Amino acid sequence: MCWRKSINDLTEITGKRPRAWTAPAWSASKKTVKLLEELGIEYDHSFMHHDSQPSYVPDSSLSTHTKTDVSEPASHWMPPTSTLTPSSMVEIPANWHLDDWPPFQLSLSRASTHGIVDTAPSLRGFGKSSLSTFTARDGKPQVVLLQEKLIEWLGGHEAVEWVTMERIVDEFKSGKLNGVASLSIPHFLFIVRPVKMGVLNLISLFLALFEYASADAGYHNRAMWFVGNTTAPPPTETQPNKPDKVGTAAIINRCAHPVYIWEAWESHEALKRSLPARSKETYTIIDSYRLPGNATCTDNCGVTYKLSQTDSLVGGVGGNQVQFEYSTRKGLLYYDVSFVDCARDIAYRRGNAEGCPAWGAGLQITGTRGCKEMLCGRREMCIHDAQGAYYIDQPVQKWGLGEPVGTCPSYEEGTEVSFVLCTSAPPLAKELD
């Protein structure tokens, strides 16, 4: 059987047995699901029983189905489908309406295909449900630009996570992720599927956009992400230990107007405070906190301060918040300034930060005892290599620039890290004490 031979060959080449399958051109037979189950395939991306939610694909061999034959009267081939019987295989749904073949692949024998079209309608459509793409179309210049815009738009929402399709299936099967059996929690699922022809027919990235309409776009901390995804700091004899007594983090508002502050961390609901014009507020640095399930964060524990000029938060590209973020690891403190939730018109190494609080008057992170200064001058774009501010997540992968994360060699008692708004204004009297 050629399927079994293909599975054996792929297992030998990759060292890992395939778990997934996609039908060529999404065309399957009544026997397909049963055969895949017998071969131990766990999930599929060929069927369209649902627009976006994962589910257990129905076993078509157990359902009655009349083949469409337009030469016969409609009453002959349009009877209701019988009750669907689920199989053991998970379906990550496909969708021809949101596939890139019809709008971008020219076929002279098919009037519904085009090949060269305005990408704007596709961009609006692709941002709504499942999306599949193929390398045969992806290399076209207008499609490359379309995908860049789409990825930046999707990634601009803070409560967004890029994961493998394999992980989505595992979480769905374990009950961590709701599917069509429970629609009480909205999970809008976007699939980006570049196919490497002749090797693997399913190399997938999967985007789960949870609670899309959330006003503040949830919790995110880029310094924490940086610490968790690098090998730094290397263990050395001089590396400090986690201090018994910690220092402080201060938010200094030199602006002539008040700002609102939301302090948040994992599993902690953001609490709002008002910081008057020309004033300072000090917080104790947090290096551990309780997590769900009675667990405790004791290393790489991130805290985010979201600041806005209004008393409500709007997240995502073009939002209204600038974020000061820090995280601790092995006695060191990491921190950054983020414009991800307020910048707009993002393109390669550029963007518009006009809507970011205090950007027009400058922002800065500074500290005592050898802390690295992170500066974004008055009306400065401050998109630099390992310096300045975040305009997008993961600038290394997307823009080839180092992560703009600063460090303190210690955050022990006596250390103060200051997050300063409107740096072009005169210092406060409290700063000079």
C-alpha cells in the first residue's frame, strides 16, 4: 500500500512518524477517514465541516451521501445528510473561500481563478477565519506583500500566539482547547500552511487568537519572552544570586497631564491607578508570584505597566497604550519599552508612533548601580539594534534587529529602575533628591 510506504519513508527520513495528512486538492473519498485511522493518522486538514473550530472529523463511511450530479433533478442529489458519526481523527478545517489558490493561481480552464488580482479584498477576507497558503502562489510579489501585511496585522494583537498545528490538536484532545462541541468561548483559528512540495505535505503554523475583542488585549511581556527564549545570562561565578531584599521600580510622569497605569502580571488582573501630572509612583520589584493551580513563579517572573492618557485600554496595532515591562532571572533584571500596542502603519523597520502616550516628548528607562539606559528621544522612532523600543514582537526574526532589552546587574535593595515619561520636560524635585 503506497500510503504505508510513504509513512515508513517519512519516518526513516525525519526520525519522526507523521501524525497528520492532507488530501491532494482537498479531495477525499468515503474510505479516506477509515484508512487514515487504520494507519494511525491523528489529524487532518482536508475537510470543511466547520469554518474554523477543530473537531473530530466525521467518518464518511458510516454516513449516507448522494453524489452531486447536476444532470439529474436537484431533488435527486440534494437529500439531507444522515447523522454524522465522529471518527477518532481531529480535523483542523480547510476552507476553499479562504484559500489562496482561487484568487492568485491563474488557470486558463477555470474562470474562477485569476492569478494577478488586487490583494486588498483577500487581506480583508483572510483575517476572519481559517487560511491556507501554498508555495506555488506565495512566491508572487503581491502575495509576499499580502502575507507580510497579514502577519503583521495578526501579530499586532497582543493576545495572539503562534503555535504548531500539532499542539492545537493535542490541546483539543486533552480538553484544554474548546472546539465545535463547546462554542461558549470564541477561538478564532488562523492556519498558515506553507507546503514544501515533495517532502512533507503538511508543515503548519497555527494562530490561536483568543478573546479577540478584549479591550486591553490581555497580558504580554517582551522582556519576559526575551529571557525565556535566550540562553543569557550564562552561569558565572560573579553572577548575582536572587536577592533576599529587592529594590524598586518607579514610574515618573514629567508630563503636564495625568496618565493611567495598569500593573499586570501572569494570572493577575490588571489594577488601574491614576498618576497625576508631574508626579512619581514607586513599586517594589516583584520577582515571584502565585500562578494558577497553586504553582509559583520563582524565575523569569514578568511585570507589565500599561500606561494610557485615557481611563480605558485599547490593545493591538493603533491602540492607546505604551508599556514598560520587566522580568527577573537569577538575580538580574531585564526591561523594555513597548509601542506594539499603540504604533500604527508598521512596515519594515519603520512605523508611526504619533498615537503612543508621551512619545512626542520622549521616554526613558534608567536606573542606579549600572543599569543600562533605554532611551527613546522626543519624536524619535528609536528603532535600533538592541536599543530603543519595541514596535513589533520578535524584531530579530522580522527585522534583523536585536531585541531592545536593557539589564540591571542586580535588583537588590537600594537599586531603583525608573520608567520616565516626557523626558524633554524638566526633572521632578523628587528625582533630584
